[in-house]
Amino acid sequence: MTTEQIRRLDPARDLLARVTELSGHDVYACYQCGRCTASCPFSFEPQQVVRRLQLGQVDAALAAGTTWSCASCFTCTAACPKDVDPARVMRALRELSPGRHGPRRRAWLFANNHRLAPMGSKLAPVSNWLLRAPGAGVLAHYCLGIHRARTLPAYARRPFPAWFRARRPLGDGRRGSVLLFHDTFMDYNHPETGIAATELLELAGFHVELTDSVCCGRPMISKGFTQQARAQARANVERLYPRAAEGLFIVGCEPSCLLALRAEYPDLLRGTGLEHEARAVAGQSLLLDEFLAALAERGELDLRFAGEGEVLFHAHCHQKAYGSPGASLALLRLAGYDAELVNAACCGMAGAFGYEREHYAASRAAGERELFPAIRAHPKAQVVVAGVSCRHQIQDFTGRSPSHLAEALRAAVTAASGSAG
Ligand code: SF4
Ligand code: SF4
């Protein structure tokens, strides 16, 4: 049933029509198989929300705890056989009734991490000391709603773009240019991920350029700041489109950020006159592993690897929903590692969800379902992840220090790779 048909049949269902419009998905495609609820790592009930919407009970769907607690991990999206995308349907519902994303101050803080991180980096190591100072956790717990047992990621004194500008490129760039989409966490918390990605691409023969871009907007989407997210999407599409139109690939390391370009922008910019440009940018956006795996498949990955040892790879939820964890695994094996994909759903962090005071227990329980036991069962394995939130969740609850996929691949590249040898 189309949006217009719904309106004509029952004007009272106008809200439901707006949910369909906003989400781009049709709840009537759902046949109540229950896979979404069965797959939810936090034991929420997306199937019930969809069911209420099918019955025209929009108020009941809005009142459901799942609608507001949902961590937007997209595990249910990946599980749905009918492309209903319950996560986006619930997000559309939340858009109809904004202002219930937990404490306003905390939501603003998480949504605007890209404004705070440059300051944190500039003030490091003082900022890092403040984050870990006695009493800081209790203060954050009661004033901001960030659980006292959590510590926000430390800031790097030297941001990644500063390293990038000062570096001496490896390789000769003979294969042309590729754009590296540098996210906020790469820039200010984990420059080592950006360094590894840059060196990998350069050793593979590419001339690496940093994107002229702003924050992808994912944190704003998650926290209900949709207009702000749309402005970010517009700014990025306007800046990236000319390069995408030249045929350049936009390669990123953080699945939630890069996949915002691919899986969110075309919807966010619907009706703005930038649809064509958004689709073009989405079409050229790839995760680092997708880019390298595609080269490897064509026999064009000009890298020599000598990795060794056991690797446990945990894929990011957005990668599972919109990317391909298989590409990461194939690359790790190609790099020489004895690599296995952990058979686990969400790590439990899901962006900022695990930091939130009221979600701490659910976050921990989600990790304890499969991921943490698998890691504990392999004490000698190197743990490799694709996302920054997975990295911190694993650190917090298992004491292990995962590396990003880019770092693991870079570490396995032999000195014989690339013209810089
Ligand atoms: S998006 Fe994740 S947290 Fe939300 S209902 Fe789906 S599986 Fe559960
Ligand atoms: S998995 Fe999809 S089709 Fe099945 S109940 Fe959930 S939304 Fe409906």
C-alpha cells in the first residue's frame, strides 16, 4: 500500500503515512516473522512496534519502550527478510515526537562531539587527566547521565590531519588518487587508524588525499537532531560530489561514519534538490576493507603480507547491516592471519548507547551474550575490530586492547610492498 493510498483510505492514519515517508520503508511488508525481535541484542521488541503501526496504533507504537530505548544498531535491519527496516521505522517515529532522547544536555554533548573533540585534543594531556580525575565519573554520572564506570575515549595530542600534512608519502601514487574520509574519532582520538589506512593505501600505489568534509552527522541522527544531520549531509555532498563525479573513491575506516554517506544521505537529502549528487557520493563511498577486497578480487592488490598468529575479528553492526564483514575476514586471511569472525551480534556499545547511565547494564549484557565469552576463550588471539565503539566496549569489559582492521593489515604488510619498499 502506498502512502497516498493509506491517506485516502483512512485520514486518521496520516501519522503512519508520515512514518512511511520519513523511513522510506513500508510496515505493511512485514509478515510478523519475529526475526527482528529474536535478533535484538538488547531484547527489545521491534516486531511489536511494527505490529502496532500495521494496526494503525501510532500512539501505542510511540509509547512503546523499544521505540525510545532502541540503540539503532541495525541488527534487526540485517535480520529482516522483507526490507522493512524496523530501526529506521522507529527512528521515523521518534522524529514525529522529538525531545525524548534522554537528558537534553547529554544528547547535545554526544551529537556535537565533533565540536568538542578539537578542544579536547588541543588541551591534551590536561583534558585526558580531567576525564580520569577522581570524582569525574561521579560528576558525569549525575550531571550528564554518563555511567560512572565509563570513561570517554582519550584525546590524541597530535590530531591525524596534522600528522597527514607533515608526513612523507610512501609509494609513488602511480594508481591515481583516492579520498580518505577522516572521521572525528580518527582525527582526535585514534589517529593510529588514519595513519595505518593512509600507509596501506599509499603502499598499494595510491595517492591519498583527505576529504574536504565535516562530521558525517551520524551522532546527530542517533540523537534526534535530524535537521542538523541534514545540514551536515548537505555540506558533505556539496563538497564531495565534484570529486565523486570525477570517479574518485571515498574510502573510510569507521563504518557508522562512512556508511552514513552511503546508507543515510540519499534519504536525508530527499526533496532537497541534491538527490542525484547524494546518490553519486553514496555510489563512490566504500569502507577500506571493501575497497582493498575489491582490488584483491581483481588481482590488483599490490601489497605483500606476512601476518601471523590468531586473530578474532568482530564486525561493526552497521557493517553487518550495510557492508560486508566477509570482506574484512577475507583480507585478514590474505594478510596471513589465522582469522575467525566472532559469531556475535552487537558488542553492546552501539555508538553512545553504552555510555548512557540507564543503558549500562543492557550494554554489558549484550556483550556478554557471545562477544566477551569468545574473546575470553581465546586469550592469545589478537582482537581486531572495525569500529571505535566496539574497541572501547571490548576494552572496558575484557581488558583486551583491540586494534582496528586497518592497523592489523598495516602491521602485516612487508617492507617489500610498494615502491618505497
Ligand atoms: S536497531 Fe538494534 S537495538 Fe534497535 S530494535 Fe533493532 S536490534 Fe534492537
Ligand atoms: S523481521 Fe521484518 S518481517 Fe519479520 S517481524 Fe520483523 S519487521 Fe516484520
